[in-house]
Amino acid sequence: MGGKTDSLSARRASGRSDRGEQRRRAIIAAGIRAIEEAGPGANTGDFADRAGLNRAHIYRHFASKEELDREIALTLYHEHKARIREGIRERATPQEAVRGPIVHHVTWADEHPNLFRFLSSRRYARTDDTVGNEPSGFASEIAAGGALYFPGFHKDKYADDGFIIAIHGLIDASIQWWLDHRQETRDELIERLVSQTWLLLQQRLAETGIAMDATSSAGVSTPAQQNAMP
């Protein structure tokens, strides 16, 4: 009898846990809709309205507005990271590898300007579960792409991380300015950012002794590799 009671209690506890997680996900989704519609300043009242809940119910599932904002940022970050990775993987040459994530990033910001502003204000949920001094999600994906296409790129991690953060700042600041002013088309913005990023990348690789062919799938070569070529 005791075993059956324990099993029933466990199933009930599991059901409550599942329902609680479903409610958390529903609140996060409502928060994303609220930010999309009302902007980064959307509050818990906006979230509750879209979730069909009383505001007090929000705090049964999240300890604070800050915790909820962080969970929203992490959800957006993971979704956006997948798009950025796809932008890198679907490209065959180094220059296309630079273009791919920029196209995805700019397009997403154009289609979801309030979500972009929200993520930017939250510093992109720096890692999966902590906020610190690490590169942002977008910058980290660019760095990962660099390691794939440009062997030796991350040999000096400190210098290369600084370079990636600078590129990230250039791109996000340019997007933010463009969203506020729109003095050029989206395609023009993309082309400008690709050109600027490519020039900076060429300079950085040259400093490390890596030569780069923009159109070759092999991408780069070190001085030793160049000397070995026929």
C-alpha cells in the first residue's frame, strides 16, 4: 500500500512540475510578444496581459522581473544563435562565411527591431547561464566560425577575442543607428558591414601571418604553407 501511495505522490509531483514548466514557457512566450509589440520597456503587466494571467501569478514562477527578463533573453539568444550558425555553415568560402551571419543578424534585427534592442540592452545573455565578461552570443558564433574557416585564428585568444568584440560592436552599433535612421536600404547596410568586417579581418589575419583567399574554400594559408605551394 505504501508503495502505491509513494508512486501516486511522485506522479502528482511530476505533473505539477510539468505544468509549472509549461506555464513558465507560456509566460516567456508572452513576454517576447509584449516586447515585440511594446518595446524593450514592456513590464510584467504587459507580460501578464498577453499570458492571460494576473500579474501576481508571474511571481509564482519567476522570483523577479530581472529573472524573467534573463529567461526571455536566453530564449531569444538560443534561437538567434541557431540562425547565426546556419548562416556560417551554409557558406562555402571565407568571404561568404563573413557575409552569412551578418545577413542573418541584420535581417532578424530589421524584422524584430524591439527584440534586437532588448537583446542588445541585455548584452545578449553572455553565456548560456551566466553574465560576465565573455563575448556576446553573436560575437561567440563569429569566433567559432573564424576557427572553422581561418586555421590559427584563435592562437592568441586574448587578442582575437578583443578583435571579435570590436567587430561585434561595429555591427551592432551600425544596426542600431540604421534602425533609428534608415538612411540606406537593408541590402546596402549588409554590403557595408560585410566590406568593413572583411577589411578588418584581412588586417587582423595579416598581423598573425595568415594569408587569405576570399574565394577559396580552403580560405587561408600560413607562410609555411604558401612556401610549400608549387
